[in-house]
Amino acid sequence: MLCLSTTILLASTFLLVNAGLPAVTVTTCEPWTVHRLSCEIGVISVETALYGRADTVTCSEGKSEQELQNTQCSLAGAVDVVKRRCDGKRVCELNSAAFVSDPCKDTFMYLQTNYTCLLITHQIICEHSLAHLQCAEKQVISVFSADYGRHDKNTCSYGRPNSQIQNTGCSSPTSKVAESCDGKNSCTIRAGNSVFGDPCVGTYKYLEVAYDCKYAASSQGESV
Ligand SMILES: *[C@@H]1O[C@H](CO)[C@@H](O)[C@H](O)[C@H]1NC(C)=O
């Protein structure tokens, strides 16, 4: 009896985990400090993002009616900005500098992002090293995201002079990993300027990759 219920519990936990985690909503009111998304397990997959105002309740404390009345206000393309910065990361941060324009004058805005945490492989490869992506037998790589740059001072910092780890705003999402690896069972690619170009000269960088392993459509007869 105990054994049976444990099995059911395990089975349902397994299903839950594989179905992905529930959606998370993060809302940051103006004036911005930092909009931070994170996944305890898995990597961020941004679903929607709103920069503006869509109701009179969110971020309304202490605000005048006038600052809240425009609820039809949002910056077009905000979701792409957040996706570019955050998809495939365990943690990401942005502030208003990531958005070039203020879409709604006289309105008190906020940034709201809805995302889930995908349970896929996440790897960080320090500059000059080789990334090795590998799937189980009969499975092939499907790259979700790849970014060559630097987003904090700790990652790939051992033994590096301070000057090479100061620039933490260096981001260059790249499709090169997907071009080299998608559809293969394994793949090796150098994390270096020779492959990705140099998005921030003088900074020691790293490649951050998130990928999934899927059964090849031909061998399974299904697309996932
Ligand atoms: C995020 O999800 C909540 C709950 O489903 C929804 O009310 C809200 O409008 C969503 N926000 C965005 C920016 O899509």
C-alpha cells in the first residue's frame, strides 16, 4: 500500500516535472530598479511581456487617477526585448535602459513578464574552451538559445584580471550554435571570437547555451 502510493506519487511528480513548471509573473513598477527573472530549475522561456499599463490596479499605490487612466498603453516589441535578454538563462536582469522609447507619456508604467522554466540542458562554456553538446542515443539536438558575452562578474572569472570581467552588459544572442548543432546527436563548437565575433573587446566572455534533445522526426514519426 505504502509502496503503491509512493509509486503513484513518483509517477505524478515525474509527469508534473516533464510538463514544465507553472507560469511565473514578475511585475516591476516604475521607477525602475531592476527587473529580474530567475528559474531555480530549468531555464527561462518568456511567454508574454507588457511594458506600459493594461489595468488600473497594477502598480497603482499612491498614484493619481490621471496616471492610471490610460490602460491601452504598451510598447510594441517589448516581449522581443525581454526574450532576447532572458530566454535560455537561469537568471536575467534588465532595466529601463533596455527599452529605447517611453510609449505612454503621463502614464505610470510597469513591466510585467510571464514566463515558464523549461527543463532543458543549460551549459556555460568559458571563452577559448570547447562546448560539447550531447544527446542520448537516437536523439538530436534542438538549440533553444545561445548567447556569447558576459552578464555577471562571477561566471568564468577565475584568475582573470578585474578589467576583463567588469563589463557585465555584453550580450550577443547568436544563431550559430543552432546552425552547427541542430539535428545532430552531438556537436562541438568553440566558444571564441573566431566563431562568434567579438561583441565586447577586452572582456573575457562565455557562451551560454540552452538546448533540448528530441527524437528525430524520421525515427519517431512525430514532431514535438
Ligand atoms: C500574465 O499572466 C496573468 C495571469 O494569467 C495575466 O493576468 C496577465 O495579463 C499576464 N501578463 C501579461 C503581460 O501577459
